[in-house]
Amino acid sequence: MTQPRQFVVEADGGSRGNPGPAGYGAVVIDPVTGETLAEAAEYIGVATNNVAEYKGLIAGLRAARALVPDASADGALRVRVRMDSKLVVEQMSGRWKIKHPDMKPLAAEAARILPPSAVTYEWIPREKNKHADRLANEAMDAGRRGKQWEPSASTASLDARGSAPTTDLPPVSGPPGDAAAGAARARAALAGRTAQAAPAGAAGTARTGTAQAAPVPAGTAPTGTAPAAAATAAPRAGWAAPDLGAPATFVLLRHGETALTPEKRFSGSGGSDPELSAVGRRQAELIAEALAARGTIEEIVSSPLRRCRETAGAVAARLGLEVRIEDGLRETDFGAWEGLTFAEVRERHGADLDAWLGSAKAAPTGGGESFAEVARRVAATRDRLTTRHAGRTVLLVTHVTPIKTLVRLALGAPPEAMFRMELSAASVSAVAYYADGNASVRLLNDTSHLR
């Protein structure tokens, strides 16, 4: 019996603005030798990251199919798709529902290219997807200049050297995506996948070209064609010398109002866990609409408290994403102050309140958490999440103290800065975290979506 041909397809897509000028890249690799068999790339005009990622998958599967004349026959070809998009991997694996109307036709198109039993999906971290990522950036650079891809000028293959896939493909059994079980993780990047934003007017008509094949080892089938277009990447602008890659970006959303919010009562993790009020539910709908229009959110992580879960649920329903609960994002436990106003705490526990205002190590009356304890918890949560979501955009739905703490730590500000920030209900802030440990506060207390 003839053994099936085996390929690895790595694909990626990006958008400078999300939505903004977008492009994709895909590469077909020999899993034994690590050699590049074919590349595909295209500038696709204005689109979101997710659309570009799906189009990269489609181009990669078509390029793999073109290498094997009888690829549609059962058992003729086995392809392992490796992508750093958890959304695409999980949806194509059948573990996540495809709710967004723009994604459904793209997923259906990808599923028709090869028999379902021939394709498995695996999530990989961004640093292992450098070849496809570079092709996508070359495509966007080409679109900005109005040019098509010149394979002789591409440096994607050279830049990606050293990140070749492992050699042996796993046996194909069960539904597509088995190879990725338990491996999928998310990453974030609010400003798109590249450090360099495309100027106005970079978007244009999508260009179509030919997928370019690299020299093929003896015994392999000749290269066919597939859509493509890209060009060499322009030098990166900016004063930071090393290329640190796209940051992990946390979009920090404070939950919507509860009945306690307008009365300015302490409402932490040790109290009644109130639900959103009617105003809060409307706020959640408005932020969901705004984030859907922006198109940047790739993952949603929420505090376990009800007001955050309800806010996150409204956004998730609009974006077609799942909500992951993270206990480290819960609000401070305010002890005996839960449900009281500031004036009531001043009247009943004046000495404890003065101590709390004067020192981050002082805890609220009755065994609550000090700000120092919350800062340690939040910092540990930040470190876990930045590692897990390196390079992608994650919405964190949480509370006043965790958000202020993340901003304070990013700025290197002292603990008393916590009392000098305004943070409205349903407001949005953002912090980007880079691979060298630096952070950049991008936004604070934006409520424009509520107006």
C-alpha cells in the first residue's frame, strides 16, 4: 500500500489596525527535512486579524494540495496545520462553535480543500510560526507599496531558520484537531501583529499571485499554484533596537454598574456578589458593540465575580468567543467594609481606615486584603497571563483594584497612586507587555463607548 505524503502547513495573518490593511502568509514544509516546499502570501485589503488568519489557512491547504496530484483521494495526503491562532485551531478542530458571520464561509472553504481525515490542527506559540508571520508582514508591506510578491526578494525563509517543525507526524485518528488537544493557548496584540503601523491609504484592492515553490527534494511532486502576493518587509521604525515582537496586550474592562456602584459602596470579593443593574447591562451591551467594531479581541478572561461574568458574557456573545475564568482577577476583599459607604466606614472604623489610606500593607477591618496582598496576587496573575497569551490581544474583565494595580505596576508608580486614578464603571484601559519585561500603558478610563 502506498504511504501518504506528509506535509506541515504553517499559516498566519495580520492586520495593521484590526480592522486595517491586512495580509496573510503560509508555508508548506517537509516534516522530515524541514525544507520549505511552497510559500503563499497575499495583501487582502482592509480586514481583521481573524479573517487574515483564515485566508492564510486556506492558502496553505491549497498549496499543499497542489503538491500532490491525487490529494483528494483518501489516504493520499496527510497535513498537520500549525498556527498560533487559537481561534482558528479550535474552530477548525470542532471544539469551538463558529458564531461570527465572517468566519463561517471561510471555515467552510478551508474544510472543503482536503478530506477531513487528512488534516489535523495544532496550536503553536508565535515564536515557532516566524516563517508564516514574516510572509504575512511582507504581504502587508507589499500592499502598502502597491506591489506584488517577488519571491526572490523574500527573506521569510531565512529569517525563520531554526524554527523547523518536529520530524514525525502523529497518526491521523479521530476528528481533525486531535493533535492539538490540550495544547491550545492564546496570545494578544491590540495594535495588530506588527510594531509598525501602515499609513493611511495603505489599504487597496486584494492582489492575487502564484504560490512560489522552493526547490523540491528528489522524489517529491512538482509544485502547483495557489493565491499569493507579498514583498520584502520594510525596516522597522522606532528607537528600540531589538525586535521584541508583538506585545501581549491586555484590554482592561471594568464591569458594568451594580446597585452598589452609584452609591459608592465598597463592593469586593467578600460581600454579596451583586449582579449587574439595568444600567450595567446596557453598559455591557455598549462595550460589546464597541469591541466588535474594533475587531481586536481574541480572548476573554474574567474575574469569577458575577458582575464581571455578566459583563464578559455580553461581550463574548457579540464576538463569538468563550470566557475563561481567572480567580486572580477578583476584587479586593474589603472585610467588614463590604457594602458600606466611605462615610460609614469613617464613622465605624475610622482608625482602621486611616491606617489603610496611609499604608499599602494595612488591611480593612475584619480580615480583608491589603493592597500589598492584592498587588502580589495581581502581579502573579499578570505574569501567568502574559506568558500564556504572548503576542495577542486579551480582554480582561475585572474590577477597580486589579486594573489600577496593573496600571500602577506598568508605570512603576508607588502604591499611593492607586488613590489618584479615576476608573468608571464599564471603562476601558489597556497595557501592553513586551518580551523584555517592559510595559506600556496605552489607554486609561476610556468611556467614549458609553456616550
